[in-house]
Amino acid sequence: MRFIKFILHLLGSLKNNTSTKQFIVFLFLFLILILIGLITLIKVVIPFTYIAL
């Protein structure tokens, strides 16, 4: 919960301190990073669940 609040606070600060175009670019890159992280997590977790079973 604190991590989510931290991320939202970071995004709010970025929105206040950068231009709209810079914020949109940052948000786009942040979403790509989240997508890469989720794909990596899935590729790592699924094989280990099969090994554990």
C-alpha cells in the first residue's frame, strides 16, 4: 500500500514539475517498463510453479 502511494506521489510531483508533453512521454515509458516487468515475472514464475508441483 505504501509503495502504491509512493508511486502515485511520484507521478503527481512529476505532473506538477514538468510540462504536459514531458509527463506524457514519461508515463508512456513507465507503462512500457511495467509491461516488461510483468512479462518477465510471468516467464520466471510459471516455470518454477511447474517445478514445485
